[in-house]
Amino acid sequence: MTGKIKRITMHDVFKNPRYRGKHVILAAGQIFTAETGEGAADILKKLEKTHPKVIPEVAYLPKARSLILWM
């Protein structure tokens, strides 16, 4: 029996409540999280060195009942 390898998508991450209130980066088949934007920037710098051809997906998932103001 051949099994499919499930590719992690941002949709999967958004459905999981454990990522709420964090910056999430998907790259090279892995999920990386940071508490701050600065932490996310550090992860992106490391990924650029270790996986230069990979384009990461980056998102911030607000905590439940958060109000986001956009100007």
C-alpha cells in the first residue's frame, strides 16, 4: 500500500488553535513559530541560509477575539 505524504498548508495551521497569537512560518515541510515579529525575522534569516531556494509562507494568527486595526 502506498501512502500519500500530507503536505502541511497554511489552511491546516489556521484551523489549529495552538498557533493562535503567534507568527507562523511554513517552509521546507516544517512549521516554525515565533512569539514576536523579531523572532519571526530571525527564523526567516536562518531559513534563507539553510534553504535558499525555498519561499516561506508567513502569517500572524491573532488570538481569539482580537481586534486588528488596519490603517
